[in-house]
Amino acid sequence: MALSEIAAHLGVSRQRAAILVERPDFPDPIDTLTVGRIWDIAEVRTYAERRNRQLSDDEPT
């Protein structure tokens, strides 16, 4: 999964995705190709699920 795909999966802009991938809690890229870094799809999905749970937990009830 490349940065554009991460942005689409998370529902954020590419600029926001670029910030998120630099966070210490974001999965490490599995490789760097000539077009940029790539991430494991399963790890990004797990991150997204965890992130959505945290956002839900922070919402007032």
C-alpha cells in the first residue's frame, strides 16, 4: 500500500496521510521503491481499526 492508497483507506488527504505515516504508532514501511515507501496492507488496516476505536472512545456520549 502506497501513500495515496493509505490516504484513501483512512479517508484523509495525502498531506494528512504523510503526517500520519511519520507518527511513532504508525507501522513501519516494508520497503522503499523508486516511487516511494510501501506498507503492509494488513498492518495499515489494523492501525486504521485501532485509530477509529480511539477516535470513537474520545467522542462525548
